[in-house]
Amino acid sequence: MSDLGLRKVVSVTDELLLELGRPVAVPVRRAAAAAVIRNPWAGLGLVADLQPEVERIAPGLARLLTDRVSEALGGVDRVEAFGKAAIVGLNGEIEHGGALIHTPFFGNVLRELTEGTSIIVFSDDRLPAGEPLTVPLWHKTAAATRSHYQTCQIRIPDAPRPDEIVVIAAGASGPRPNARIGDRATDPVIRLADLEGQEDREGREDTKNMETVQ
């Protein structure tokens, strides 16, 4: 792993057992794995072609982090939702983090290893060491499945240093607890014109009620 410029790997796992003081039907585990690496473009100015370093670094990071997340959740078959993220240190560009997570050399590897088909939802930012980043998650094969829209947060006290990047993969073993807001398959068709018409009707009804009270 030394060829990746890897300084440390951090894993975070939580398992939700109670919601509003009541046991959840199925405990849901969320996990994030983060690799703290040296920014290969730090101090080089505006590098026009980021591809060579992406091809060298991203696939190995994807394998490492996906393995850690899958292990934390109990195996690949337990991974129902996934997400990815990058935090760039203050001496780097946002594009440096994007280069490592937004190309097929990372995303396709993560998706194949988790047996997913969805586009992988993401977040990225440039932050000083110790700042938290929230990583969004959604279903690995059905991105529109609203029950699996959730997040996990990761914070590393000493990373990223100014010349580092933190690359993150995350996953969940199930949906949010007590998910009950429907789905796109069950939603009514809602148009702005319909909502505006409803507001007009409610406004007229309020006016009528006020006149009755007077």
C-alpha cells in the first residue's frame, strides 16, 4: 500500500437498535472506511492531466475501502446501500478529490465489488483536519428506493493534513428505521400547477371563513 501514499485507514461502524425508545424491526448497521493518502498533485500547481495518478491509485483504494465496508457490514450480500466521498486538504484542489472518486477507476470497482448497479451518491469538500463530512447513501441497485436514503458521518482528528486527501467508501445493511414516506412507485403525480391551484382554493376558503366570523 506504500505506493498509494497511504498514511492510515480509519473505519467507523454503528448499529442502530432503538428508535424513539423502541426496538427497530431489523437492526441496521452503517459503516464507513476512509483512506488517508498523500495528495499526489500537491505542490505541483495546476496539473493538466490527472489521469495517470488516478489510474495508479484509485482502483487499489476502491478495493481496500470496499473490503473494509463489506467486512464491517457482515459480507457483500449485507451491503444494501452505498456512497462515496473525498476530503481534500487545504493545499489541494476540489478536483483532486473528484479525480479519485468520480472516475470508473474508483466507482466501477466499488460498484462491482458490492454487486451494485446504481450510480454512487457522493459528497466532497476541502476542509482542515478534524472537520466532519457527511456521506450520503442510497440503494445499490435501486437508487430511487427512498427508504434507503440516509447518511453517515466521518471525522478524523488529524486528517486531512494540507497535502493529503481522505477517500471514503460507505455502506448500510438496510433502510432507515421506520421508513414510511412511500416511494416513487407509489407517489401521486404532482405538478406545480396543481399545487398552485390548491393554494388558490385554500386561500379562497380562508377568506370565506374570515367573512363568516366577522
